[in-house]
Amino acid sequence: MSADSPPLDPIFGRLTLDAFPIHEPILVATFAVVVLAGLSVAGALTYFRLWVPLWRDWITTVDHKRIGIMYIVLALIMLLRGFADAVMMRLQQAMAFNGSDGYLPAHHFDQIFTAHGVIMIFFVATPLIVGVMNFVIPLQIGARDVSFPYLNNLGFWLTAVAAILVNVSLFVGEFSQAGWVGEPPLSGLDASPGVGVDYYLWALQISGAGTLIGGINLLATIIKMRAPGMSFMRMPIFCWTSLCVNALIVLSFPFLTISITLLTLDRLIGTHFFTTDLGGNPMAYVNLVWVWGHPEVYILILPALGVFSEVVPVLCGKRLFGYTSMVYATVSITVIGFVVWLHHFFTMGSGASVNGFFGLMTALIAIPTGVKVYNWLFTMYRGRVRMETPMVWTVAFMFTFLLGGLSGVLCSIPALDFQLHNSLVLVAHFHNVAIGAIVFAMMAAIDFWFPKAFGFRLDPFWGRLSAYFWTGGFFVAFMPLYIAGVMGTTRRTRVFDDPSLQIWFIIAAIGSLLIFIGVLCFLIQIYVSIRNREALRDVTGDAWGNGRTLEWSTSSPPPDYNFAFTPVAHDVDAWANMKDHGYSRPLDGFNAVHMPRNTSVGIIVSVLTLIFSFAIVWYMWLVAAVSFGLMVLVSIGHTFNYNRSFHIPADQVARTEGERTRLLAQQG
């Protein structure tokens, strides 16, 4: 703050009544809807007396399966928020021609496109892939839980409160207008003196900490907790992609932490790391943030490729073609993904040698990706392909991802990128990959592993309908952007002078509405499936019917302890062989199972973190100091809690397994 700024309130800092957007009808209406929805949910929980089970079974749980489900639920909720931003942008751009300013003022539009990018990357795509990895990995490697169950709970709640902080900015103050990467000087104190960038920085800092905690946890789990006999070259491909992803998280997220911390210091205490005076350099931020940012692309895409490597063999009734080449391709993508970041700013003037190297690396990474596509196609070749909902998503992915990859190779040519940089071609390319790979893969994963999580399948009709609308809507929404981008239309534009461009934005807006119908179909699918869950029940734990699902012989859903007996791997298809031989396992000799207890520390520390970050945003120094002190005390107190585990008695384990054996026998 400048020297001539008015003195701050000792309690509320710079938070005043002017921070509440009561004169913005869109925001007031949104706030009313959110409040009504919150009251309705709270009323339902109270009426059905679900507060205690919610706290006991979900909020304080350390069960990796429940935490994975909560990650996915958080991501789907934030998907609705982020998608609403996308629809608002598309409608604004379709209307803003022939002298019309549309319906969104400039400052609101800038906040929307920034929030859309932040939400979709940090609070939709990332929680989706972390949630699926959390749920699936211990089941695939034969572990009872992750290495650090308490950190798992803390990592989720840090991500959740960061998402809450982003949404708080919608109603108290404003969000950043500097784009989802937050590059200086736009994000500096001179260009953005308000609280928007501060909300952005603290939300990313908190969510980044949660993701880093999860990455360390899952990396340790895969390395140290595999079942006996499961060497690295016997792991499922999804575990291989997850291993590489979590290695990327551990290596790259510190760069995000560093860049955000230095920018926060620039804004908070007047340092000059990224300013244009006193020795600072804005391009230092760009390099730092993209050293994280491009590995982040593969952090999101590699689990998607792993999902399809599980779906295709199961729904084709064949072993995966080229397992070894799949592993090498995954590791190659991981390594090369760390040396391509500069293609995000070819136009900054690095010179022909630097641009040539990064352009070559960017084109080179298409080779191992192509290997994966060919392996899936060869797995499908002469297989008994069943077009269940996950396979529909897979086929849709192959078309959209191939197109996105080809456009990415074109953009990797520095000379061509000089023409396309900052145009709508980049927006179309990124969404081509993000939707075609990440969203389609996670929708396939949800449908594929839903029976393992809840014991019944999702309704296939509404699932296919959702896939058709998503796919058709994607092509209608983003193919026009390629055309408009080649014609020179820049991204982040609110109004347009050339009336000939309007038709492309009208088509894109129609496409976004088709995608919206796809989202509605998915929600209807969930509702219909819950209503008809008995008809869709998966009693055997093998929902797709050919003994090749990849979670050994656990029930659907698995018990808290996952496995009564530790499974043993003999080859890469050990789980399929186990099921082919009648779910062979011991039927007596059960022992007590050691399990960690639930914890309330994760939610308490995370709520205090939310209060601390909100206080820092508004310069409420007293509140920040108190909340930070409480965070430290709670964390220290947790270290003295030695009674953090319990045993499930052997007779209880035997009863659970006996009931499961009876159900399997009924299925014949």
C-alpha cells in the first residue's frame, strides 16, 4: 500500500462494506442461489440426521477410497462453477458485435476468464486425477491404504479450502484479472492494486501445498507398498503413469511455490523480484511458472492415458498390446515434458538456437504419445470390443486427442508460432487436449470404477448420451475457434469490431450449450443409477464381466481394510488370473487387521489456513497472527497423539469375507 493510503482498521484491515458487490445483479443473484443451495443441503442433513455420519465417515476419514471419492465430488462441483464461467464468456463474445458491449463489463469479464482457467486446472482437472489415483492405486498394487493416511486427509482439505477461497472472492472483493498464470506486470501491485491477485496467489499456494502432499504420499505408496511379487514391470499401466505423475508433482510444484511466494513478497512487502525496476525481471516469473506449468500439462494427461490403458483391455477382452513399450513411452513423456516449457513464450526473443531446441523437444514428445495410441488400436484389433460407456469415451478421446496433438505439433514450429501466438488457435488447441484427454478420461474412469466404489454400475443409456453431447459439443464449440484464430482473432477479447467473425462465436456458443446438455446428462445418469441401483448391482466385484478388471478380487465396494490377505503377483496379469481361477484365496486363518483411526486435524488445520489466507488478503494482521498460531499449536498437538490406530478383530474379518464368499457362490 502507498504512503498516502488511509490507515487500516486494526481488526478488519482494508475490508469494508464496499468490498461486497451489492450493485452487481449477476453476483447478487449468484449469491442468493448459493445461499439457498447451502441451506437446502444443511436442512436435508439435519432432517435425515446425517451430520454425525458425515463427520465420522467422510470429513475425518483417512480411508484412501473415501478421500478419493471426496476429491472427485469436489472436482465435479467446481466443474459446474468453471463451466458456468465458460458459458458466460461464450455468450458475451457472441453478443459483442456491431457496436454492442454485450452484457459483461470489462472488469467482470477479465475476472471470469481468469477464474475459469484457475478453477478448471487447479480445482477440476487436478482433483479429478488425484481422486482417481487415490482410489485406484492402493487397490491395484495390493496395499491396504496409502503410506501416510493422515497427510492424505490434510492434502484433500487444503485443496477444498483453496477452492472455497476462490469462491469467496466472488462475493467479497474481486478475483484476479491478470489471467490464470498471473504473469507480471499485470499481476504486480501497480497494475492490480486490489485484492484479486492476492486471492489468486493464496488459493494457488494452498492448493499447491495440498497437491504436493498428495504427490509425495502416492509416490511413496507406489514405491514402498506394492504387493509381494509386483515388480515395477508387473505394475498396471495406470500405476506406471501415476508413478511418473507423482514424480513430476514432487519435482515441479516447488517451482510454482517459489514463483508465487516471490510475487507475493513483491506485492506484500515491496520487493522487486518481478518488477521492471530495481533489478527485477518479469520474464523470471514467466520462466519459473512455466517450468512448473508444462510438466503440469503432463501431470494431468498421463493419468488420463493410464485410464485408457485399463479400459481398452477390459472392454476388448485382451491383454494390453505392447506393455513394455507403454512403460517406456510413459517414462519418455515424463522426461521430455520437463524440457519443453519455453514453447509457451517463443516470441520473447530468446533466439533461434533456444527456440529451435524447445521446438524440437515439443515435436519429439509426440512420438511416445503416438506409441500409446497405436498400442490401444492394436489392443482393439481382433478383440471383442464392447461399446460400453467407458469405451465410448475412449473412442471419442482418440479422435479429439489426435487432432489436439497435431495442432500442438504445428504450434511447436517457432516460425508458425510467431503468427499463432496469443490467437484463438492456442485456446482451441489447449481445450482440444484438455477436454479430449483429461475430461473424457476422467468421465471414463468414473464410469469404469464406479461399481468398485459403490457396488453398482452407472446407467449406460444416460452415460452414452452424455458422451455424445460432450463430444459433439466440443467440436461445435472449438473448431470455429481454430478458424477465427487463423484469421487473426486474439484471445481474451471481450468485444469485436469485425462483424464477419460473429458467426464463429455464435457457433461456439451453441457448442458450449451442447456440452452443458452433456453435463446435465451425466447428472441425470447419477440420479437414475442411484434410483435403480439394485438392478445395476455388482455383486461379484467384476462389473465388466470378463475377469480382467484390475483390482484383484476385492468386493465392490471393498471393506475398510481392502484385503483380508495380502495378494501375491506372479505376472503382469496376476489379478486377471486370480479371477479366472474362481477368485482363489484362503477361506480360513484370518488375522486381525491393523488400521489407522480417523482424524479431525486435517479439517481443523485447513479451516485455520482458510482464515489465515483470507486475513492476509485483506491485511487483517491480528486475525492472521491468531489463526497462524492456532495452526502451529494444532499441528504440534497432533504429534503427541500416539493412539492413532485400531484393530479389526479376526472374527469380524472372517464374517465379512464369509459373506462375500456366499454372494459369489450365489452368482455361480
